Amino acid sequence: MILRHASRTLIVIPARLGSTRLPAKVLKPLAGVPVVEWVRRAALKADCGKVVVAVDHAGVAEAVRRQGGWAVMTSTRCASGSDRVAEAARAVEGGGPRFRWVINLQGDEPFIRPATIRAVLSRLTGADRPRADIATAVVPLPPGGARDPNVVKAVVGRDGRCLYFSRSPVPFARDGNGLPLLQHIGIYGYRRDALDRFVRLPPSPLERCEQLEQLRALEAGMTIAAARVRDRSLSIDTQADLRRAVRLCRGLKP
């Protein structure tokens, strides 16, 4: 099913050089390979679409091309990763035929599994699924993550629709018999028209409150579907995250 849609799917990896907490994190080496290259190779292994890295600096573009990858330059003024993805998609299309689906794969998550990428795409393309504007991934919350504001929680309905995202532990178990909490994995799949709509929307009140971009889509009435996966991908945001990633990648090949 996924292979059938590969010619109409674009995977974009936004890789911005600047980062407040860990500058140039996408270029940090893991087992001698830049973080962003680990992500790109996972996308290639998923085998479900063309793969391009959306960069904002010549140094990142050169690092990608040195590894044999495809880099597209985007504006340094992009307000978010989604804006960068949309700009890269337009550049790749070049005014020609448009992709039907676009996957936004974070450039700082080197251990994302190809199966997770395929699962997210399948939530958009599967004939047995309710039609969704956006798809993402969730995984059971690990112990100790409930109170961590850096671990985003997702509330998912029985039909697989995402109802809310929060940095707080939700849903709240008032009588002590709560539902298992779910962690949100930061990968997004968009229908092409939904991506265009999303980046045109202004930031929403809930988005500003929680500092979570996906809430903008929910407030606008867009549908987000969740794929339940086994992936607890590590996002490299700090030096401590990088040290952990270095330990995890020992013995692994990107």
C-alpha cells in the first residue's frame, strides 16, 4: 500500500542551523555521521517517498550533499518547521505536479524508525481510515514522563483522532482509574492542501499557551489522526540529549 503512494509522497526534513539550547545540533556527529544524516537515512529506509532536507544555511546543505543527500535552501525567516516544509515542497514541485502527501520529519530525531514513518503515512492513505488532514504518531508514555513539560502528551479518541495535546499530564484521572497516558512523537504527515491551509493560519491562543504548534490545527477544526507506534524517539535539544544519543548509537549503524 505504502509503495503504491511513494511517487506522490514527499518527505521533508527541516534542518535549521540555529538552535537556542544547542547551536548547530543537526550537524553534531553521532558515530561519525551528522544527526540529520541519521534522520535522512531512516527516511530512505522507509521507502515511501522522495526525501529532501530543507536547510537555511550553506554549511548544512554542504553536509547533506557530502553524504549524497538532496538539500533545498529555504528562508532564514521561516517561523516554524512547518513553514520550512511548505516552502521546500513548493521548491521541489517547481510549479509542476503537486505531491498528494507531505511528511514533516524532524531533523533532530536520529533514532526515528522507518516503520513509524510508514505508519504515519498509512493514516493518511489507508482506505479503511477516517479522512484526516494531518497524521502523527503516539506511543505509551514512559515512566517518569508525566510531569516533564518537555514530553508532550496526546489525548486520542477511540476512533484514532487526536483531541488535545499538552505539556501537562492529560487526561486527568479524577477517580484514580485513568487511561494510559500517550506521548506525542513529533512527526507529521499532511495532505498537501492541508499543509497549505495550516501554514496560512495565524498562531492560535491554545498554541501560544502551550507552545505547541499542532494546537493551531485543532483550533481551526482540522483533523489530526494518530498512529500508535513503538517508537520512543530521542529529540536532541540539549547537550545532555546529545550525550545520551552518543551512548545509544554505540554499535548502531545509521
